[in-house]
Amino acid sequence: MGGHRFWAKLHHAYTGEIVLAACDEDILGRSIAIEDGFEAVISEGFYMGSLVDWEQLKSMLSNATIVNLVGNEVIDLAVREGIVPEAAFRTIGGVKHVQIMR
């Protein structure tokens, strides 16, 4: 899946959960309008770990118990490969988002 790169960061919760936060490379730091007066920020603190390609991200996905993906590219690839069901993601401010709990 050449050319696609993503910011990905693993968080280890005290409960034992492994949370993977990943987003398209070009949306890190961007604010997304949710509704009147509200926005979500694709924050560096949560998403900026390592810059990875799709194969590296898939490897990280296999170890995570909770997954948070944001971005049209990452969601499209995850849907295409059967990792995320088509009906599972939502589009907010033109950007796709999904959370997976295993």
C-alpha cells in the first residue's frame, strides 16, 4: 500500500489494556469541527509516536486491545483489508474515525 504513512502511538493503561492511537500523517495537529462550537483536535500527545507505513501499523494493530483510528486513508485501508467493518466508522467534519475494543 505504497506511500501511505501514519502516526501511531501505543499507550499502556494501568488496567492492562494496550491502546493504539493512529492517524493519517497529514492530519496530526488538525482541529475537526464536530458541531456548533465544538471541535476535536488530532493531538500530538495522543497520536504522535512513530511515523509508520501500513505494514508496520498492521503489526501494531495485532497487539492492541483498544484501537483509535482517525483519517480517511487509514480507515479506507482498514476497511479494504477487513480490519474495520464498513458500517463501523463515522465521518466527523469530513474525516473518518473508528474505535475498536477487543
